[in-house]
Amino acid sequence: MVETILTVIQLIVCLVLTLSVLFQSGKQAGLSGAIDGIADTFFGKNKARSIDAKLAKVTSATAIIFIVLTFVLTLI
């Protein structure tokens, strides 16, 4: 019973992790990335509030949760 619940939670975390990685913009986006890079340096005050920064935090958190759940499920 516990194993089934943890497996479902891990599946949901896996989907959130995949979507958060796919929604992030690439670091080398060609010309638009160069223009965006200039805008980031000019408007750098709100860099921590940008969507990419929030997605990076979500990605880190869900990756840690995914790894912990994987270890727990391996031990069970």
C-alpha cells in the first residue's frame, strides 16, 4: 500500500520535473538569446523574480524529491 502511494507520488514528481525542464529557455537561443542576454544585464534588478529563476528553483526541488523517493522505493 505504501509502495503504491510512493510510486504515484514519484510519477507526479517526475512529470513536474520534466515539464519544469522543458519550460526553461535555452542558454544558447541564437540571436534572440543575445538580445535577451543584453536585456538581462540592463534590467538585472529583477533577475531573481524572472520565470526562468523560478523554474530553476522548481527543477532543483523536484529533482531532490525525485532522488529521495527513488532511494526510499529502492529500500522498500
